[in-house]
Amino acid sequence: VQTRRRGMVARFRLDVEKRNQGAIGASNYVNVRKLVAVTRQKIQNQELGDSSMRFFFMVCVFIAVVLTQRNSSNSEEATAALRRLIRDSEFRDPVTFEMKRLPTLRNIEDFWNWHQFLLLPLLHSQPSASAVAASTNNTNTILLHNRLTGGLRMVQRRAKNNTCARIQQLSPFSADCYGRIYLEGYTGDTDTLPFKGSIGGGRYIYRYETNDVGYSGLNDFGYFQSFDSNRTRALAQIQLLRLDDWINKGTQFVRVDVSTFNSNTGTFLAIQIKFWFLNTGRLMIDYQSNALTASLYTTELDFVRVIGEILVVVLV
């Protein structure tokens, strides 16, 4: 028993001495360089974390400001509704009796038929007698709530004749030789001279204009045609242009402009339908729309958004 006690006391004393030696060693030596490096790294990590949180916060504020400015929900709903109506609606071709819609048009005849049998009847709806009695603002209203701000407008841009490389041996087959325009007529062999119609003798002049709602302030150019807001007169204009060959061999780009206003959401919608009549005979079509809020500061949410706009301007 005494031997065991002596062994336990000896081990206890040894453990105490080891602990004391360890404590003495730790207190006598400190790696100052490592300590400074670790401290600097922690400070740097903290600063990076703080700046990342500030950046994330400002990104969230910026996205919220942009979404509320664009009124994305109402804009997307109006855009989708009119896109389905105008781009995806069908009409029956009076010659082939095929059902066609905007993306399936193939030539100039399809272009005129689509305007005559589909687009103008959709845009210039004729309200019923009861609707007229209830309200005088139902004329030219699309899907009950989107009213035209004006009539249809077209602009075409043309290529110059005799601007392509002719082959002398094939001259009997190439009385006309049109080059090509690019970037919707901004560059290339763009024609700016007046031209005459083939039947009516109308003289069409190249001019410059300024776009209206949705694209205001942007300069526009080409051969313009503005249509009456009355359905009957607009259809008569379409028939006259069709008979007068307003679109002919020289035509390479046509854009159709439509603008609507929804008083429920205070949103303008500018629609552009672009047609490329390539000199290879191919017809390409593109449908685009742009929503614009009529007034930015009308509701309580708009004034809350002002705070976010100020933060973005000041802090970014």
C-alpha cells in the first residue's frame, strides 16, 4: 500500500512539473509576426464581409427601384395580352383559304391581307350600340382597356436601283438590280429620292420625323404613311397603297407602329412590328413592344421608391 501511495505521489508531482513547464514556455515565447498576420487577416475578412453586405443591400435596393419604376407586373400583363392578340391571332387567306398569322406571312400579298383582314379590324373595333350609349370612349379600344392613342403608322426604307454587280451576259434578265440596306436602313444603299405609285400616281417623299409615345425624342426617317383612326377610312388607305404598289421591288424594310394607353394602370404601350423584304425574296418579321409608365409619382409606393432612388444615386 505504501509503495502504491509513493508511486501516485511521484506521478502527481511529475504532472504538476510538466504543466508548470508548459505554462512557463508559453509565457516566455510569442510569435509576434504570426500574431500580427492573423490579426490583419481577420480585420481584412471583416472589412470584406461588411462591404459585401453593403453591396448586396444596394443591389437589392437597385433591383427594387427598377422593378417599381417599370411597373413590371402591369407592363408584362399588357404586353403579353396584346402580343397574343396581334401576333398569334389568325385570319383566313382569301385566295388559298389557309389560316395564317403574323409569323407565317411569306410575301407582300400576305402582308397586305394581314393588315386588311386582321390588324385593322382588331385595332379599330366597332363597339355595340349599348356600349356606345354607356360610354363615348369605347371606340378604338383593344381588349376593353387599351385605347389607341392615334392611328396606325407605317414607315418604309428602300434600296437604290442599279447598285448591285451586273453580269453583262445576263443583262436581259436583270432590268432592275437592287443592292442591300443594313441596320434597318441606317447604312447600305439606302434610297432617299421620291418615288411614284404604279396606278394612283401618288408621289411618296422621304422625310425625317420624331417618334411619339414609347420612343419619344428619337429621330426617325423614311417614307411615312399615317392612317386614320376611323376603321373605314383606314381600310380605304390600305387598299389604295396596295393598288399603288407602295411596297415594291425597292422596298427592303417596313415598320408598323401602334401605341395604346391603359388608364387603369397608367401605362403606355408602344408596339413595333418590323418586316424585312430581303432582295433574295425572303420575308423576315419581328414583333417588339415597349411599356412606359405615364407618371412616376402618383401612389404611396412611388414616394417610398424615391427613398431608394436617392440611396442609389448617393451611395453607388
